[in-house]
Amino acid sequence: MCERIWKIGKQVFNLSKRGLVMGVLNVTPDSFSDGGKFFAMEEAIEHGLQMTAEGADIIDIGGESTRPGAQPVALEEELNRVIPVIKKLRRKIDIPISVDTSKALVARAAIEAGVSIVNDVTGGRGDKEMLPLVADTKTAFIIMHMQGSPRTMQVEPRYVDVVAEVANFLRQQYRCAIECGSDPMAIAFDPGIGFGKTLEHNLKLLAQLEKIRVHDRPLVIGVSRKGFLATVTGASKMESRLAPTLALTSLLRERGADVFRVHDVKENADALRLSEAILQRAI
């Protein structure tokens, strides 16, 4: 495995031997897996602390659901949901905090509150101010691919060649980010599993990860608890999706994934560390 570096603020992470676990903290009433469970600030803070204790390397905080069919959230509402949580959690933990948003004004407020990663499901397309903002503030940036919007993305998604089209989009947005002044070493990519993709699209992307890697930058993967797991395994209950999620964490680490965005931190961190212990002895 070649050396792969990701710069997050003043920290530099070598992902070649140790992948990162990104714990999901949804401060929303309607997210697909835990909608409303951590909507209240105290519950959100407690969950963030718990994930940190369980081995999370990053906490990813979002105030707008991006589940299929989700409606947009007004700017002020999104700010009111995430900024107080970021500020309070920043005082209690020392690992990087990410904000899951496509609004530049939310990202700016989050950065001022202590965030060092912007995770944008639109890949920088949703707000023309996003790419200049992350460049100017020297913030790490996750460029994700999504066909359509959360409200429409699962309405008959179509591609001629999903792997090539996702790779081309990531390459294009990487170029735009660099032209705006972003440090290439601060950029990571997410193929957007489940975001405007059918089951077959998801499986093809996961099977061909290295074909979508751009300039040897880190790949962020979010498959935790997603619906396609139930389609393949028949595990319709949310708690039944943990085992297939863990299987993918181990498999995809071997296939080159670097950062794993998950809901169940301890279990995924354990699976990742065990997989890496074996992989390092196979070299």
C-alpha cells in the first residue's frame, strides 16, 4: 500500500497503514438511520463524546438530512442546529470535527466554531462560494459525487458508465478546487454510495474503487446502514445492517478505502484495526 497523506488543519494523517473512522452525528429530526435521536443538543454532545471514546478519528456533524426524498433546510435553521453543537463539542474533544453541509455560510460559521473539514455532498457545486471558502481558510475538503439532489436523486438514476462518470466528476471538481487555491493534500473524495445510484451502480463503484481515485488522494466511503445492504442481504431492520457494514469496512480497506463514515464506531473501528493488522503482515 503506497503512502497516502491527508492534511486536516495543522494535522497530517498518513492513511497508508491506518485508516480513519468518521463518526456520524446527525443533528436532524429526519435522517434515515437515527432521525431525531440526537436532535437535542445535550444528546448530540453525549453521542459525540461516546463516539470519540469508542475510537472515532473524526466527528462529522450534519444539520440537514440527505436521505432520499429529503427536503432542503433553511440556512438559519441549519446554523441553529449545528453551530452550538460544534462549539460545545470542540471544547471537549481534540480530534478533527467535520461539518456535513453544502452551504458556504454554514461552512464558514462551522470553521469559525472549530471545524477543520467540510464534507459537501454536492462536491462544491451546490454553492459557488464553497470552493473559494475552503481554499481561503485552508480547510480540508471532501468532494462527494451525487446525481441530482437528495429530493430527486433516487428517481431513476442513470449512467452510461457509472465508474467512469463518477471518476470524471471527481477529477473535474478536484481541478476546480485547485484552481481556487486549495492544497491538493487537503482534498479527499467520496463516490457517494446511495446518492443517485441503483444497487448495481453502488456495487460497481465498490468493486472498482481504484478506478475512481484521483491523484492518489484519500477515498472516503459511506455505506453504513444504507438501504442497498438490505436489498442484498434481506436485512430490513436497521440493526440487522451492522454485520454487512462491518464486512464492507474490512473488505474495502483491503481494496484501498481510507476513511469510513459510520454510525457504529466501536464495531467498525475494531473491524478496521483487525483488518489492518493482517494487511500489514501480508506486505
